Amino acid sequence: MKIAFIDESYGTKEAGGAEVWTRLLVEALQQDNHDCQIYAYGNGIDTNIPDRIKHFPYVREGFVYPSIGRELIRKIEANHDVLVFSSITTPALYKSKTTSVIYANCLFSRQTKYFQHRLPIKYKLLFNTASYLFFKILDRMSLNNVSRIVVPSNDVKQFMVNHLGINPDKIDVICAGINNKLFKPPENENAREDIALFVGRGTIAKGFDTVLSATSMIKGKVIVVAQRVAGHYKKMADKLDNLEVIPRLEHSELVKLYQRARVFILPSLSEGAPVTTLEAMACGLPVVATVEGAGEKIEDNKNGFIVPFRDPEKLAEKVNYLFEKKNVAREFGEYNTKLIHNNFTIQHSTAKMMDIFDQLI
């Protein structure tokens, strides 16, 4: 089977969890002798659009990706059996004659709607009713232009059904899988330290402002792995003695950090199913996160804690509790490792995706 993956930012510094999912899925499919090709900037997608524009959040999804998609799909559709889109807005302006699937990790109408209520008032200029309606129309156009839709959580599916009017039978829920041979607990749990680990962009959308505000209240160390940190947050981070910011790491090095830490934190304002939460769980960490950062994988006081949005005091309280109650942290972590191993490995997700491809073709 010839499968094309369209992931515009793949391999760039702007790539996130979607890139990880694309790479793992392609590797697994190639092992089963499927012919996979990734189309990204500099790899089949050539454009004269300046970098600052083609990578600018919301501008790229609202205008750049749809225009690129219209030309690219026409160019490649006849050469592949299936097209897989990582950005939901790429097929908005053209319906392919080839079977196509969207993996909707980020639904922009949903994100915009949530940001209206969860961000400070100064962001209302960007996230308001007008921007929500714009992305609602664009998202709906894209979803109607593909054969099948794959989403990472039931919440995203319900949003599509309730707010965008998409037929639920067209939507499959498949969580991105984890390589649990790489992401696994340390050989010795006693090697863990009182470290709260955050992995993600240093932006308000990821709850990074909450992490910074909570750090001085956390009775241990906070390590942040972020390839990009907003300028004003860098100044705040420099003033915190127990905070360490590390640029993007290779997975082998990132695993070592997961294995050193005692708690994973992700107080995001909007997510689909964050890959970093799954990675941390696979490595035996309890998770302290918002309902968004938890990605439907954390049950409060069972394998972690759910905290309110933008509440640094509650975040610090739960982290400190797990630092103090190390046996609880270990129990939560062991539960998480088993949960990933039994349900959310790359083998699980690849098998489900292949079922969809087989049904469609």
C-alpha cells in the first residue's frame, strides 16, 4: 500500500506531538512493507512563503496550509492509495479523489473556543467569536473533504459532532501510540529524584505561565524541556533558583529525564491527546495536569491528579504531595506503565490505523 503523510512542519523546530506520531506510524508501517512517504517543508513541499509567515501559529493553519494543500493534493493524489493529513486545515480547499484521512490532533475551532474562556483578557483580540467562527467553517470544510477522521480523544469527537455537525460514524478515536521499548521505567525506582518534569512549548497555551508561578512553591526541582520559550517567560525563568530549562532533547536523552523525575506536570489549556503525557506514563510517572493535559488518561487520585486551569497553588500542592508520599507516586506510576503497555503502544495504534486503511480501500 502506498501511503502519503502530509505533515508540513515535520522535521522543523515548529514540529510537536504530531511529528512524533507521524514518525512512529511511518516506521511501523514500513516494517510491514508499506510504501510511505512524508511530505513536509523542504521534502516535497516547496514554497516561497517566508518562514515567519508559514510557521506563524493560526496564520499557517488558517491560510498557509489550505493553500499549500490545494496544490499538493492535486499533484500527488494519483500516486498514492491513501493520503494522511496531520493538520486539519490542509484539505479545506480541495477534496481529493484518493482515499484520505485526517488525524485531527489539534482542532482549531475547539482550541479557539476554549481559549476564549481560559486565557487572560488581553488575548480576546485574537481568540473571540469571529476567530472561532472562521475556524469552525474551515474545520468543517476540511472534515467534509476527507474519507475518514481519526481523533485522539472522545472529547474531540464529541466537539466535532456537537459543534461542527460531523456524522459520528465517520470518526474513529485512536490515541497516538508510544514506543514502550524506549519509554519505560528505570531499572531502579530508588534512582528517582524530587523533580517535577514539564515537556512542551514554553507558551501560555501549554500552561507554562502556571509552571513558572508554581515553581517557587514546589519543594524540589522543576525541569523544563522546551525547544521554544517566549521571551518574557525566559526572564521569569532566569530568576527561579530551582528551575532548569533545557532545549529540545533526543528521545534517548529525554527518556533519562523521565526516569529521573518523580512527577510529570502539564497544566495545558487545550490539547488533543498530548504525547508527552503518554511518554511520562510509559516511564512510570504519575501525572499532575489539567483535564486537557491529562488527555483522558488520568483519573484524579488514581494515577495522578487533575488540577484547575491556571492554578499554580493547586499544581504545587499536588506535586509536593507526591514528593512527600513517594509510595503513592510509585503506585500511580506503576499503574500508568501497565495502562500504556496494555492499551496505548505504537502496535495498538498502528493496527487500528491499518484497519481503517483496509476498510477504505
